[in-house]
Amino acid sequence: MGVLAAASELLELSTKLHKLIPPRSGDIDRTMELREQRLRHLLRYASEKSPFHRRRLQGIDLETCHIEDLPTLSKSEMMANLDDVFTDRSLRREDIEAFISDHANLGVYFKGKYALCHTSGSQGQPALVVQDKHAIITSFAAQFARGNKVKRKFLPHIGRLVNPARMVIITQRPGFYPSSTFFNYFPRVAEPYIKLQRMSVFDPIEEIVQRLNDFQPTFITGYTSSLEYLVREQEAGRLRLREGGKLEQMNSMSEPLPAAVAERIENAFGVHVTNSYSMAECMALSCGCPVCRGSHLNSDLAILEIVDANNRPVPKGTPGSKVLLTNLYNLVQPIIRYEIDDIVTMSATPCACGNLLPLIESVGGRAKDQLWIEINGRSRDLPIYVFLAALDNETNLAEHQILQTGINTFVLRAAAQPGKALSVERLRSYVHQSLASEGIADVVNLEIELVERILPDKSGKVSRAKNLYGPAPDDGEPAPGNSSRVIA
Ligand SMILES: [Zn+2]
């Protein structure tokens, strides 16, 4: 990178950092004003440059319309029309696919200015997402200004040059998947202030422990299951991060973070674990709250509508059936009222941390992963907390996974903590009690498997609840999930 380019990137990053410092009570109108300006700019830009959006926005007054007046966008629609969706008319899906099929291109900007990634396809077909450099810098700035304690140390000053923040990310090996993108394109200008190490859940655990002990990070971000994995090592005395005294914060992403798991992580390491909710289509959607388990919506950068199955808004405190996402800062691939099957609940009360940005209280699993049972010929959702409440009693438990394998048939996989033992009978009796308290003990067939470890799937993630059988035949309103779920 040339000196001029580096200087302009640094200037853009520090200006955005400054602008993204969380709003105080006097600034909230300004935040809403910015959101409004960015929405109008996005609509005008999309209508002018993208043939797909021009068709869809035709006949709508883009200066005065409400967001509800705009058409919703499904992933399959976006992917079927991708070349026409782009506002840079030189972008072609086939060129993008060819570029990301070559791992030598990791971290390289396509055409010198676009960051590329694909989603995992856990919701059906994978989506391709193109972001421009400005969008990438905005995502970083939001994370550093609002997302974690590293922020106050990041602002370039001489002390940080001498003693940079040390960040570890534990996901899978680098690739074009979303959570990797954030780090593939880590701004070079931030390097003097933040030392970054990447680790993979597929690396041998001895190697991960060694590297962490040597590096003594201030901040660790990773899949919930990879943080749980570290808890076991810390508890067994092989990992010594608490002893090192440097660790300030952990962040869980891409997987549910049940309260019991968060507490275990916090007890092991003595630091708060934040929970962030974002996706490839909007990496700067929210930042984990440093006080509670929720995540603050960056409402100046994105609009998140929590709606029922018919796209009608649901009140705060009530889980929706899906969300409609509008990304206000990535103009190359306009994402406007884009449907995502997450069951999100916004908090009805202000957050104790003092941040005035709306609080995403919880994110439940996708509708298709919802567990269900059939009673008297009628299906109903089976919230995972029925199992979690039971498993909370088992203090020797390290990890679990609940699979639905048929109608009313479930498999519980359980792994013990190092040096501890689990008993199938005891687990069965805990689950039985919990099911009985819901009046469904006679309906559920449960098989229990004791395993060494719950292995991640090929994406490096562990689903704590998985429906292998399929959705309920009469797919009614999903029940509130009390596990938090995040995507990356
Ligand atoms: Zn908060």
C-alpha cells in the first residue's frame, strides 16, 4: 500500500471511529437523522445504479416513502438477479465465483476495492456478498468504537504503539466465509495498534493452548463452542489466561450463547463475555453490550425490522418470526428489507449500560432448526430451554447437543468435563423432571449418548440444537427461543 493510500485509509478509519462513538442522550436525534439521510441516499443510489432495484422501486416516492412501503427481498430473489443487483455494473457473479474459488485471493480486494464473501448456506443456498472498502472500514470502526473495551485503546496514540491491544480470533481456518472476512481484510493501518492472531478449532488443542499462553491476549473472539473449549483447558490448568492477568473481554459469535454457558466462561476467565449479532449482509449490524448478554443495534448503520410471518411489525419484548434487514452503508450491493429467518426479540426496556442504541435482547434459532413435538395429532414447538433447564443440574457436564431425529424422538449427546464422569441415568432423570414439569414427559422419546467431545461440523461450528428430521407439518408461530443465537 502506498503512503498516500495508507494515510487516507487511516484518516477514514479515525474519522469514522470518532463519528461512531456511542450516542449520548443529546445525540440520539442526530443518530436518527443520519439513519434517515443514509436511507434516502441508499434508495436513490440503488434506483439510479442497480437495474434490479430500479424495477422494484419504480413508482415509489423515494424521498418520502416509509420503509414499510418498500418491497421485501428474499435471498433466492437476490441471488437469481445478482448481476442486476450490483450498482457497479462491471461486477459479474461468475467472476466473483472464480475469484473466491482460489484461496490465494484471501485478503485480496477484488478489482482492487471489493471484499468478497459467501454465506454458509445453512439457510438453504449460499449467498454472495460484495462490500466496498468503505463498508469494511465502517464495520471495523463500529466494532472498535462500540463493540469492546479495545476501543478506548485503539484510538491512535503513542501509548498504543508501544503497548498494542492483542486480539485472538478462534473460528476455523481462513476462508471466504463471513466471520473470516472481517479479519481477512483487517486494515493494515490498524496493525500498529492491534496485534492479531488467528486460530482454528481444527488446530490441535495443545497448539492453541501454547499459542494463547505465549500471546496472553487482551481480547478473544470466537464461536461459542470454541470459547467453551477454552474453558475446559483453563479449568484443567493447562491454559493460563486468568493467571496472566491481561485478558479483558471475550466475545461470542455465530452460535447461541445460553446464560449458563456465558456464566461458565465468565467464571473460568473472570471477564465479561459479549454476544454479537451480525451477518455477511451487514457485518456492522450490532455490537455486543459490555454489561448484559444482549447486543446494541447500530441503528445509524442499519434498519432491522422485527416482523411476524406476514411482515407485520411485532412489539418490543415479543419475538418475531423473521427480520427484515436494510444495510445503510454498503452501496455496491444494496440490501433493502432483506428477509432473514432469525427469531429476534428487541428489549422493551433501556439497557443498564447507558448505551441508548436499541438493545437486541435475544436471537433465537432459525425456524428450520426449531425442535417440535406432536401431541394428539397437533404439532407444537419444543423450546430448547426444556433441555437446558435440566442440564443446568449436571455440574459435570462440559458440552451437549440435542438432535431431533424423528417425531417426538430426540438424541441428547453429552460430554463430561475433564476428569469428571456423567451418568446416563442421572441425565435421563434430570431431563425427565424438566419434561414432566411441562407435562410432556410421556410424549418424548429420548436417547442419551455419552461422548468425549461434541465435534464441530465442517464450518467449525457446533449446533447445540439441531433438527435432523425436518420442520413440523403445520408450521405455526415459532415459540420464543431463550437461547441467544448469532450468525456469522
Ligand atoms: Zn447495553
